[in-house]
Amino acid sequence: MSSVLKTKDLQVVHRLNPMSLTFQSGSLIAIIGPNGSGKSTFLQAISGLLSYDGEVIWNGFNLNDIPVYQRAQQLAWVGPEPNFQFPFTVQEVLRMGRFARGEDSHNLEPYLKDMDLVSLADRPITQISTGEKQRTLLARAMVTQAPIQCWDEPLSSLDIRHQLEILMKARAMANAGATILISLHDLRVAHCMDQVVLLDQGNLIACGSPAQVLTPALLRQVFGVLSRESMGLVLELPPK
């Protein structure tokens, strides 16, 4: 695997303290931490959506030196709160994912099927549920075929079946070489990732494999919970 995304002393004033990280191609990365820990800020900064100090490097190039239209070919972003003001159809929203490549003839059927959107393809995006909107945004990100994908809390509005389907699709994309960073609150999902980044109050606490990061000591330090492994990762509140 090769290095696809790096940060060098990345920081956002009053929100994120300096951190240097490296992410490889073909990896699923969980970004975890309590509310206000800096997860969204980190993802927005490395995606070029937020001003920052330090360096962000995509495929060996400094992000500040990459033209905007090329950025859209290299990275896809999915935000946590789908919000649409205009009644584009679901199909039209997916097609927007190909604009940066200068074509709109890409076959959308596999993406509509993967995200369970076939029956909604001609529905206005403003007339479907929040979870359906989220699946539409995820499908649009996949349509871009960008090698770097940043998804901010993509599972929060989805039912369990669609969560599992999206995680399986993310794994397939990583197996094909994509680098996918996903902010999460469910530590059981983080336990299944290749790499975990743990943030707290804008600080990098740990980065490594799930076994290295999701330790009882770190989980109690950062989240204030006790943890033990059974058939899965079990979380409990400590006694007062």
C-alpha cells in the first residue's frame, strides 16, 4: 500500500491542535472522539473545506497547490446533515458527482442499486426521508470514483440494514484501493476498521489499529466508559 493522504502539523485555530498523520491507500479509517473533539473539523480541513495551518498532502501534492477542479476528482465529501433547497431528482443528484470529470453519461444504475435508491431515482430529493437523502449523498460520493473519500457521520440517520450495506460497500471500495475516512460514534464499527484515529478536545490522543487504540484505558480516559470484549465490544458506564 502507498501513502495517499498526509498531514504535517495540521491545526485549526481554537479547534484543532497540531497533528501529523499518514493514511494508506486501500484503508478504512475511523475518526472517533466525544462530541466537540474535532472529528468534523479534522475531516473538513483535510478535505479543503476549512482554513487551516500546517500541510495537507494528497498523493504527494500539497493541497493548496491542487486546482479546485482536480480536487473534486481526487476527494469526495459527505457531510452529516443532508440539506437540499432545490428539488433535483435523486438521479440528478448522483449525476452531479461526474461534473468534475466533464461528463454526465456515466451509468448510475449500479450506484442506485447499491444504495437501495432505484425506486426513488425520479423522486425530488426534497421529498424523501433524511436517511434516503443520506444514502443519495453517499451514492453521489461513490459516483465520483474519487480515491479519497471523507464521510462525516454517514451512518447516523440510517437504519441498521443500510448501515451494514454501506459498511460492506466501503470495505469493497477500500479493497479496490480507495482510502475512506469515516467519523463515527459507534465504537463497535470502529473496531472493524483498519485504522482508528482518536481525538479529544482538539487533540490527537492515539492513532493505530483498533487493538492499539480501543483499549480499556484510552476509552475510559476519553469517553469515561468501561469496556470489555465479549462477542463484541461491550460499553458500560462506570460506577459513580
